[in-house]
Amino acid sequence: MVVLRAVASEIVTAMTHMARYPAGIGRRWAIRPHEQAGAANRPLVVLPGLADNISIFTGLKRALEQCGAGPVVSFGYSPLVGDVRTAAARLAEQIEQLCTVTGASTVDIVGHSLGGLIARYYVQRLGGHARVGTVVTIATPHRGTIVAWLLSPLAVVRQLRPGSELLLELEKPAPGCTTRFVTYSSDADELILPTRNGWFDHPDLQVRNVVVSGVGHLGLAAHRPMLAEICEMFGPAGTSSADGNPVARSA
């Protein structure tokens, strides 16, 4: 019964996302004139997953604006980018431009699926910890997924195979990295297999892992309890703690 409920919920979420998807094609959320040079809060950058767009963050953006967080801006990349490292380097350039425009010295990042891995690489391997306070990843294959073996034509997908060169690089020491990581994964994620690969630990990183029950890959991005927690993190008075132990959350 639990499995059927999770499948039904994911189907509904997928249909909703498909309806929103066309409106997000080629669009991005940018800094508006009144948010330049002097925004009260630090910017929050969102990164969608592979072949996805800003529509996946519709509920999150609405929730963040209602709680007074942001401004929310987006970073997009082509599914043909070929390498997580290349996408992370472009993200680094975009964040430097964002900081110049807004006058902010730091930003926060929320990434869904592959977007979370791009953010993590930027922070760990490209010195992004100097610019990023917190990275939140949602349904991100931190330790890879066996599904990547079925979708190998894209080079960037091959990097998501468990034990890939890229994932082994992320296991290397990251001394001095002060960025906090919060991961949200689900025990019913149909694209991250085994599902435990949606969270990670690292001796040099502050990581808080939250495991949600009965929510699919797309559904997790719109999971209301998770959205509420993210608003608590990034709202005007938001704070969050980090530890390496997975925390269970019900659907």
C-alpha cells in the first residue's frame, strides 16, 4: 500500500511538472533592479537537474518569497555539457558575477538531482566554500546510481555511475571547507538506486542528511515539510545545525 501510494504521488507530481515545464524552457530567474547592490538577504541560487529547468523549483521559490528569503536566482546548463566539472566552473563564474551585482560576499545554493552534485563539486574542488554558506541538495546521487548504467550515451550521466572517477574525486580530502551541506533524499526515489546513495558523509565536511519516506524523485522537490525546513534555514532568522547522521522524515 505504501509503495502504491508513493507511485501514485510521483505520477501526479510528474504530470504537474510536465504541465509547468514548457513555461520554464529557456527562462531563468535573475536579479531584479531593486535587488541589486543592497539586498537585505544573501542570494539563493537554484540548480535544476539534468535536462530540467526552473519549473522544478516553482513551489520552492514561492515558499522562499513568502518567508522573506532570497532573492532567488537560477543557474542553467545544457544536458550536453559533458562534464560536471565544466558545469561547476561555469557556476563559479556566474556566482562571481552575482556577488558583483548584488554586493553580497556569500550565497546559498539549492540543487535538485545533478544540480546538487554540480554545487558540491564547485564548493569542494573549486574553492566555492569561500562564497557559499550552505548547500542543500535534493534527490542528488552523491554516491552514484546504477540507473546511470542504463543511460550511458551522455558523458555526464556516465559520471553518475557508482565508483566513477568524478565521485571518487569528491571523496578526497577537503581541508578548510566551511560550507554546510544538507541533503534530502528519499527511500522511494526511483532514479537513485540504491536509495542510500542519495546521502553522504565526509570527514572534512559538515553534513546533515535527511531521509524522507515514500516520496519519488520529482515529488521530493515539492515535498512541503522539506520546503518548510528550507525556509527555516534561509529565512531572515533562519538557522540550521549540521551533523553526519541521517535523519528520518515521514512523507
